[in-house]
Amino acid sequence: MRAVRNTAEGISVVEVPEPEARENGVRVNVRAAGVCASDLAMIQAGPLPFTLGHEIAGITEDGRSVAVEPIIPCGTCDQCTMGAYHRCRLGAGSNLGFALDGGMADAVVVPERCLVPLPAGFPVGDACLVEPMAVVLHGLHLARAEAGMRVAVVGAGTVGLLAVAATRALGCDVALLARHPQQMAAGERLGATAASGEHDLVIDAATTAEGLVAAAGLAAPGGTLLAAAIYFGIVPVPGLMALMKELRVVFPYTYGRHSGGRDFDHAATMLAAQPDIAATIITHRFPLDDAPAAFRAAADRAGGAIKVALEP
């Protein structure tokens, strides 16, 4: 079958063996796989021995439309046994698309527990957004976000715009700081205004030192700074500003389960209820064979790309 890998020639569509059936494994025929900023960062390391893709949605052999929670934890370490399986001691070794073969392929086989049923009427082609929305919801849970908060979002890629949509749905006033005009326009369609003033919760989705400085500047004294996306390398927190404002800084990791349920299930429900979110954020769709072009589009933020989806 076809799969997208980073080879010595760069992003390539290669032939790989059909996925092996694991114990309790379910085959998902992939219908959409999102290109994430973490994919763009990871491929800078050079050739990788696994199939990319952790934002996955598809159809099971028995006809169910599903998203895939791309964590296959060990189930026995201290973190797994306490319920924090997203912090499994296997680290990246438990994640599809980071060490295990991911979903930029014709199919993937995963344990039943990874399947996230899609609500009726939610197009499977839009469900590659369930994974990044789950990231956002997990972060908002840890940041104790609640209705009526003044929220600012720094960075208007996929995670930033999903944070706008999620906090608006929660009942917050939301402001956005975006780099590109088309990103700001997308944020406004989702209910954001231009960022100014002070905010109870500031969400950094820019993942740069400059973004963190801007986020700390927008935070009110005693506020919370939520670092919502992955930082590669060392990115300094603006210590003196954060110190003098006594900011609470929250670093969430992926998604999981808590007293309110599974982040992935909540993400699917929210996206299904608000189809304008996917219509605004998914800007480009490519067939799987055009994966190199899809990655080029995803890297060109100034060219208008927000979320780029591959559709096998």
C-alpha cells in the first residue's frame, strides 16, 4: 500500500507492506490525515524509518466513521496505571506518526481503544481536526478555562484558531494576535477580535520566543499563560515579566481522559456541532500521491495555508 515517509529525497509516497494486525487491532481505511507543524519540524532531522501522520480519520472495515487517538501506551508503567496514559514512559515510542507508523497512508491498524466514533453528519474528511482540537481542549482543562474569561490567543495556525473556536464555545471573549492577514480573517470568522489590553488567559500557539513575549505582555497580573503547542529546542520564557505579574504557566502534553471524559470525544462533538470551524481552518486538500506538494503548501503560511489535509 502507499505511505508517506521522509526519505533521502525528501517527502515521498512509497510502497510499504500492509499494516500487520495487532491483538485487538482494527483496520482503518484512511480518508483524511492532517499535516501538522510538528511534522514540518520533525522532517528537518532527515530520513525517518516510519510513516508520518498523527491527525487521522477514516472508515473501519465494518463501516464506522472514526477519528484515531494516535497513542498506543504500554499500559503498565506508573503513568499508564494512574490513568495518565498520554504520559506513558514509552514517550514518543507510543505515538503514531512519531515512532510508530502513522496515518498518511491508505490504511492503519490500531487498537479498538484508539477509535473515536464520529457524530452523525460529521464528514470524515473534516475529522483530521479532531486530534488538534483535543490538544486544545486538554490545555484548556489544565488551564481551568471557564465562561466569562478574557482570553487572548497568540498565533493563528491550526491550534491557535481552534483555541479561538473552543474558547468562544466556552463563553469567553477572545482576542487574536496573528502574523498574516488571512489568518486574522479566519480568526474573525470564528469570533475573535484584534488583541489588545489585558487578559485572564493567554494561549501561546506561536511556539516562538517572540510569541511567548507577546503572550506574557497580553496577560493580566495573576493571569494564566497556556503554552498550547509543541516547542522544539529551547524557547526562553520571559521570566521577569512573568515573575512580576505572577503568571501561572501551564505546559500541557497532547490529550487524555479526565473526570469529564476523553478529550478526543469532546473534540469530535464540538467540531460536529460547528461545521464552520472545519470550513474555515481546512484550506487545502491534496490526494495522497501529491504529498510533496501538500507539505510545501503547509510550510507556506504566507501563501494562505492553515490546515492542509491529505486524502488517500
